[in-house]
Amino acid sequence: MQKHKIEIYTDGSCIGNPGPGGWGVIILTEDREVKIKGGEIDTTNNRMEMTAIINALRWLRDEAKIDETNMKDFSIKLHSDSNLLIQTLLKGWKKKANKDLWEQLDSLHKGINVEWIWVKAHATNKYNNLVDELALSEAMKQKNFI
């Protein structure tokens, strides 16, 4: 049986740290490209990076209807330029800060097999650059609210 492939790119941005922030997600399925984004007025870069991943996982559950029962039908790769997050997810590093977001991320990730991939920021990866632009534009929107 052929697995359905899903590639996800996530990024977070913050103007000042803490400060106004934004996050962006691009999800590539076999038949479409989905962009989701958002922001917060007072946050940190790490929180925005995590929020992007949380929203990607939420999309997998709510929109793609992926869960423990059908996970074997999907191949999911999630790319992030946050080495801290990727290493924490891959190597079980301690989750010292943002425990509220780790709780959400762990809950949404439970039962869904994701290949976590670190990608170099601001390099030649088209989709990483696009989510960077989404996150920054959302952070700029938040800055304008202040």
C-alpha cells in the first residue's frame, strides 16, 4: 500500500525577544498546499516556533483526520529551523521552559508518527524561506497593534 506523503514546514519569529511575534506553517500534501499563520503581541521566539508546530499537528488531527487508527497510511515529515525543538523531540532533551506549550505539543503528537527534520534557517530551502516570511509578516502585524 502506498503511503500518503505530507511535508510540513514551520517557523516562528519575534521582533525583540520578548516582543511581538508570529508563526507560519506550510503543509504540502499530494494535492494541495496549505498555509496557516498567526501571532501574539507579547511572546518569545521559542514560543512562536512551538506554536507553529502545535498548529501543524492540530491541522493533521482536525483537517487531515490523522490519528492512531490511520497513522500507518501516512508518511509525515516536519521541517523546522529550531535546532532546540528538533533535538528535544529527537533526543528527549529536558523541557525546561514553555511547559504549557510542551504539554499541548506532546498531546497532539501522541499516536502520530512524525519524522522531525532540522533545516538551516535563511538558506536555500524554498519552503523554509516562505514560512519565515509568513512568520515575520505576522510578527509585523502584531507590532502594528502596539
